[in-house]
Amino acid sequence: MKIICHEREHKRAEIIAEDLIFHGADEAVMLVGELYYQGYDVIIWHQNNLPADFFDLSSGMAGEILQKFSNFRIKLAIVGDFSNLQSKSLEAFIIESNKGNLVHFVATLEEAFGF
């Protein structure tokens, strides 16, 4: 796993990995905490580096992780292709998240920079 720092109007940490960046909520929370203490305002994750349970809302993983983003007051941008979702609840969750200012699901890295 590699962290690329993008400094524009905010200090952003883009997480680059060949595999999953975490396997469970505890690992994700530790990663969020480490990045918080390094002074990042926005974290960028790529869809293909997240476990399937993150996108299964019934698992509770996304809720637990996203609560930590709220607690730390760090924004999260998830970059990926969310156009062919099979879950209506996940689709609704993404739409509602994108209306807020904490978590955005975006198609491109450039969109993540605008968040």
C-alpha cells in the first residue's frame, strides 16, 4: 500500500494498492486514525481496493467505518464505477451520501479533488 499526498486546497491522501487496503472495520479505522494524525483532510479510496462487505450494507462495515470519518471530521472520496449496482439500498445510500459533505462516491480521481 502506498499513500500519495495531493495538496491543493486540502491535504488529500490517495491510497494506492494492488490488493485490498483493509479486510475488516478495525483495520480501516486504524488507517483512518493514522491519516488523521498525519494531518489529512480528505482520504481517497479506490473501489477495487475495498472488500465486498463494505458495499453490502447489511454487514454494517460501511456504517462503522464511515462513523469514524464523521468522528475525525475527515472527508472520504471513493473512486469507482457505481453505474451497475445490483443493490437498490446501496444505490440509495450513494445518492444520499453524495448530497452531503462527508462521503462522496465519484467516477474519477479528478472528481475526488473537487470534493
